[in-house]
Amino acid sequence: MGELPHRIYEHLRGRRPVGDLVHVWEDGGAVVGMAINLRFDCTFDVFASPSRRGTGDEVEMLSAAYETTRRHASGDGPGVVTDVFGLRRHEGRAARAAWLRAVPRLGPTVTERSLAPAIPEPRLPAGFAVRPATMADSAQLAAVRNSAFEEDWSARAFEAEVMRKPGYLPEREWVVVAPDGRVAAFTGTWLDALNRVGRFEPVGTHGDFRRRGLARAMMLHALRDMRALGMETATVEHAADNLPALELYRGLGFEKRWETFGYRR
């Protein structure tokens, strides 16, 4: 999960100090698991080392994350929610499926594409350009996120709570700049050098600039960059009912790898 800083600093913004909500399990100095609690007000993520999956250690992590999220949740939601992903419904990890109760909800679809085939040359409308973000872009990055995702970032908050946090690298965030100087589209890219996987998260376009091929050109540029840096696979996820995203990613060669299913307790 290369985008952990995104999940922590953007998703937990303003809820509580992240030290209250992000927990790490160690064994002999090695990290064997972590939890991010209270995402979206009632959701948690648990990431367990492969050696601990399906064991009592993973159940302990799930129980601790559930208790933390339950304690801090508003109480107005559907309970405490987490996701399990697999190739087919209910093919998620057995320990989690046994510990949780299924919710009839299809979550994000995780898609992948190989970086081995040829990647088309990016083509942008006249006057638009792709470049890496810089620290000076905080106001523009806040504005494009607000438009794309109906958020309420200020330039100062985005710089302090995201751009200056551990793990965020402005050069790994790509932006499309419009002729008038505004950031028209953006994507964060995250590299897993161990597994040679590049990940897109998030991807967004300002409402004033949609349906112009900006996100496609930006992602093609980023895919080429990932390959140049030694990545072999790229991945991106989208909500199952987000048809524009599905069409965009399918047109870039991404294919469904996993489905995600919600569970609650």
C-alpha cells in the first residue's frame, strides 16, 4: 500500500491526532501489521504481514482496530465497516470473513495493467502541459481537489496537513496546467520498489476542464515515468458504479484484478 500517507493525512484530516488513529504492530523490531482507524467516520483498514494472515495475530489487529474505530465513531453510521478484497465475492481472507458480517455492498474495483506493452504518447489540447507538482502549488492542489471531490481544503491546510507530512513527495504528484495557469487535473503516484508496482491514488479533474482528455494524457505520462523508474505493473481503483472512471482506466489498458466487498460489525 504505497499510498499510506494519502490514507493517513488526507483521509484522517481534522478527526484526531493521527497517533490516536494509526497503530503499528511490531515483533522483534520488524513491522508485522498496521491499522488506520476512523476513515470516512466509521471505517478502518488493517494491513497484516503475509506471515500473520489467517492467524490469531491478524484477529487481534482486527479487534483492536474495531474497538478504536467504534470508540471514536459518531454513532450515526451503519456500524463499523471494513473491506475485504478478492477475485470473486467472499473470496477475501478467511480470518476476516469469519470475524466480520457481510454487508450487501460492492466496494471499489481494483484494476491493473502491465507496463511492458507500448504506452501511447500523451496528447494534450493546445496550451495545456503536464509537470510534477511543487510545494508552491498548495493553493492550486487544494482548489482542484475541492472541485473534483467536493472537499474544503484551504491552501494553508493542504500544505501543512498533506504536503509537509512524512511520505509525501511533490514530484510524485502530476498535474495538468491549463493555459490560464490553473491546475486542471492531478494524480498522486506511489511506487512500491520491492514489488515493482506503481499506484495511482487519487486521480481527479477540475469541474471546469472535464471531458478534454486531460486525465488520460496525464496518466499516460505517469505510466511512462513509472516504467522508466523500474515499475512493472500499475494499479488504480475506482468505485464500482463510477462509469467515467471505468471507461478512462479501461481505455488505458487497466483490467479488473479484484473486487472489494464491505463488511460491518
